Amino acid sequence: MAKTFKIKKGDRVTVITGRDKGKKGDVLRIMRKENRVLVQGVNMIKRHQSATQTDAGGIIEKEAALHISNVALIDPKSDRPTRVGYRLEKGGRKVRIARRSGEAIDL
């Protein structure tokens, strides 16, 4: 189990392998114990849901989790997949940077 991930909730990522290769979306949730991420609009599955008092039943589509190694952060400058590094700013603040362009991700 990884302690920290270089990808965080709210980041824009692209899928680099698998059925949904090339699709882009925002990270909705990170599951640290399983090393998985939930990406909006990617890896859609259909689930049969029975009706409740508040919700109607039927077939619903929702996102399934992807392994974190199958996604890459999108460079804010070039809009292409990039690796993530770290840099210390003045004042001792640690920020994530895109390796492709050197652009800071956390502002």
C-alpha cells in the first residue's frame, strides 16, 4: 500500500492503458488501500438497481475504479500526459510540478 500518491482528488488525468485509453476526466475519489482512483466519465459500468421509496429502479451507469498506474496527470501547459515531481518554493512550501513543462500544478 502506497502512503502517498502524486495524483490527488480534483486533478485532471488521462487514461494511458486499457479499454478507455485516451479518455480524460477529473479524479473524483482516491482509494489508498486498493491503489485505485475513480475518474469522472471513465470506465463506465452498468448496474441493475431495485426501486426504493425515494429512487426509481432500473439500469444505472456509474464509474468503476481504475488502478492508479493506468492514469497520468495532464500537463496544464501542453495538455499532454506527464509525470509528477516536487519542488521547494521560497518559504519552504513543497509544490507538485509537471515534469514535461516544469509548470507548477499546485497553486
